[in-house]
Amino acid sequence: MIEVSRYLLPNGLKMLHHFDNSTQMVALNIIYDVGSKDEEPSQTGFAHLFEHLMFGGSVNIPDFDTPLQKAGGENNAWTSNDITNYYSVVPRQNVETAFWLESDRMLELNFSEKSLSVQKQVVCEEFKQRNLNQPYGDTYMLLRPMAYKVHPYRWPTIGKEISHIENATLEDVKTFFYKHYAPNNAILSIAGNISFEDAVRLTEKWFGSIPKRNIAARNLPEEPEQKESRFLEVYRSVPLDAITKAWHMCRRTDKEYHSYDLLSDILSNGRSSRLYRHLVMEREMFSDIDASITGDIDAGLFVVTGRLNKGITMEDADEAIKREVSALMEETIEKQELEKVVNKFESNHLFSNINYLNKATNLAYHELIGQAEDINEEVKKYWDITPQDLCRAARKVFREENSSTLYYRAQ
């Protein structure tokens, strides 16, 4: 049981606290409720750009990393479709350094043409390296706009095209910052060897004076139901043909979400999973194959992607995947197979939440999508799923008219 205390500042900042005396460290994790889905279609990649800008100096502190490193700490960040997440880890005796740094960059960044130019170059190089110059790197850039037609999940987190970052102005990034980066649009989660009283005192001291900002309510377009299958074929300079199939599934907060998570594990979690046993080991059709869910807060995707062995046609590989997902729709999964994947989830969940940083991050995320205490109910939700639940979930999603298929042919 992970115990959580909470405190709400007058400016709207939510603070969560978990005491852990098994460590001499403290983690501060801040989730800002802004991701790539909050961008304009003509200005994509901004949430990810801010992940970098937030380390480029704040209004009172020109260098974010050096003070933290001198205090024996470390930090990092990541962006998704839904959120931007920042964390700092410090020894307990130097914890105030982390409060000082995190609060100052929430207050205001050091907006300058020089900082923006540097970070734009970094992000553009990352875009090229990850999406343009890496084999299969543009898979999701091709898949997302095929699967989504109106929802902003139709572009990847790094952006739709590199020109959107290249053309970003100082005024553009200032507008984005004040629109989304605010205490009333953030959750501060503190885990480690610090008392609740000290956490409240330091949160009030360093974050309490930051003004609340006007955060506009989200009004995202809902993706309409897909009623016919979609298909795209491309040729690229890659060593092997690859295929990716995606089906629309539910939201992260829907009850069925956990069923789809288990279905992806049944298909591809480990060497004993169905796709690996049947299509890699027995039939030798794929060199590797994987099933996953995007895990998005809004309605996400169930994705199967694999690289074909030489001599296997794309059409045969496609049919093989269809047969595997059809089996989930037509046959009841045996209790032993279900228990195996739930056991693996339970062990991963428990081991992950031994670490104080993981607890800080996971508590903040659960607070965003519901309440932090829900983290203690996750394992039970998986154990409550029956083979019949999985069969119903599979029938709902793995319909041909709900699929988008990408043939990624080696040139």
C-alpha cells in the first residue's frame, strides 16, 4: 500500500506526498497537463520543444543543471501526447535546491532569441535523427494520420514536420508557455525521505507566490468511429519489409483499458507469447514482432508491428497477424495463460513502485487521470479480468473495418 498525503495551494497547484525512509533521497516530479494534443495543427512539436526550453534557464537562474549537480542531484524530462513530465532527484539535505529550481522555471523562463535558437537546433536534429535518418523511424509519422483524421493524436509528439519548429518565434513560445505552464495546470509529487510538514512548508515557500494563470478548457475534436479499413504502402531504404497494423481502442480511464493491456501481453510479452511462438519460432515468418497499446488518455491505438524474414510476402504476413488476433475473438483464453500475464504485470508493478522516483511519477499520473490512491487498485483491476472479458474486448476492437495497415517495403 502506497500512502499518499495531499495539499492544495491557493494558486491551484496540487501537491502529493509519499514518505519513504528506505532512502536518503527525495524526488520531485511535476506533471504539466499539456502534451502534443494541445498544439495547433500548424504549430506541432511545441510541447516537446518546451521539454528542452525548460532546461535552458529560467527568469532568475541562467543555468538549471549546475546548481542541481552541485547539490548531488540529477534531472530529466519527457513528453507524450497528453503530458509533459519533469523530475529532479536530490539528497534529502539538499532538497530545497530542487524546490528553488523547479519553482523558478514554473514562474517564468529566460525567454531569449539565443536560448530559443539553441533548443530549436537540438530539437530539429533530434527530429532528423529519430524520424528521418533512422530505419523505420517514420513509421508512426505515417501511421498516426492514417488512423486519426480529426483528433490531434494524428501527429507524433516530436511534431508533424520539422518546419513547425524551425519557424517557431519567441512570441509563439511565450504564448504557449503562459497558456499551459502554470501552478493550476500542474501536479507536484514528492516522494522520499522528507516529512509531509517539510514538503508543505517548502511547497508554500517556493511555489505559493507563483500566480494562477488563465488555462483554457480543452475542447478537442472526438475521433469519429472508423467504418472501413485503411491502407498505406511505402518504399524505403531499409533491410527488411515491415508491417504495422493498428486498431482504435478505448481511453486510459475506461474500464476496458486493462483488458487491452493484457491482450497485448498475451500476444507479445516474452518468448512464450503467442506472436513470438507462432510467427517467429514455429512459422519463421518474422525476425521480430511486437504488440502494444499507446496508453493515451483519450481513445488510443492497439498496434502490432513486425519485420518480415526474407522470402515472406507482405500479404502472407498480414494474414498471419489477422489469424492471431481473430483467435482472441473466437476462442476463450485459458485461465493459466491469463494468470501468467497478470502475474508478470503484478511483479513489474510492485518492483517498479519500490523506487521512490517511480512512485513520485506514478502518483502524479494517477492523480491526473483520477486520484493518486488509485495506484493501489491497479493490480486488483487486472486480477478481476476474466477470459470472457478479454474475448469481448477483442471482438470490439479487432474488426477489419477498425484497422489501419501500413506496408513498409524495403526498396
